[in-house]
Amino acid sequence: MTALMVVYAEEETGCEKAWNDYYDNLPENERDTTDSVVKYVLIEDCSNGFELTAARMHESRITYITAIKNFKKGFDAYQLKDYDAAFKAFLIAARAGDTTAQYNLAVMNAKGEGAPKNIINAYMWVDVAVKNGVEEGRDLRDELLKDMSSQQVFKAQALINQCTENVYIYSDSFHAKTTIKNSCLNMEVS
């Protein structure tokens, strides 16, 4: 005689239900292979009163404020033709995810303002800006490509693949922006 197997199912928690409702309504093309990890982290965080989310929001809010302050500082310095100070401030803002600062760094690298002229760095920054939605960057990227050898384009693309990462900023909601890793900012590229 075969014995019956009994399975005890735990009741779905409010946190699990919220995730499952969200995920069930997510379009197929927006689902990701890492979703199960995200689900676990979010459910755990929900169960712990969103401590991790609160910490992330605080951290990303500081990142956002840093970007704004340094962009303004860079813009003011650029207006005064203090290109070294402008470059440094734009770099901080760009690393914090400010897309206009990323574009400005591309322009400054292309012109040699605040740093030695470097077409590869210019291309790297403008590509990041375009990926973050700066449409004006497409024209600059096309201009730079015309002046680059195939070897320089290959090197720039390799650096972009190696050096980009996401930074999360919070103003009124979370935004992920692509930026350049700190470890790549000191690399000699030419």
C-alpha cells in the first residue's frame, strides 16, 4: 500500500505577496535571470522593516546631492575658465551619475581642458552620457569616431566594457545611472 505524502505549505507573507503580485504583472522582456536573488533580498528587507532600503535611499540621496553641488561648482569654474577646477568638480558629479557632467567631461577631454587632450577618454565619457539618455552626446560621439583610428575605437570600447558600473541616485525616486569605475579613472589611456 502506498502512503500519502503530506506537504505543509507556509502561508504567503505580505512581503512575498507584494513581490509575487509585482512580478506576475511584469512584462516578460523586463524579467531578469537575477530576479530570484532580488526577490530574496527584497522579501528579507521587507520583513526587517526595509532597513536596507532606507540605508540605500539615504546613501543614494547623498550621491544625488553630491552630484548637484559638484556640477554647479564645475559649471561656475568653467565659466571663469578655471578648467582644472571645473574638470575635478565635473568628475565628482559624473561619478555620482550626473549625465550632463559626463557629457561635459567628454567635451573637456576632447579639447584638452582641465586634463591632457584624450580622445579615448572623451569617447568613453560621451558613450556613458548617451547610454544615460543625453541625446546631444550622439553628435559628439559621431564626431569623435571620425577622428579615431580603428585601434583607438577598439581600445575605447574595451575600456567601456571594463570600466562601467551603475550608481544609484535618489531624488524623488531611484534612478540607476552608468558611470566609470574609480579604478579606471587613473588609467593611462591615449
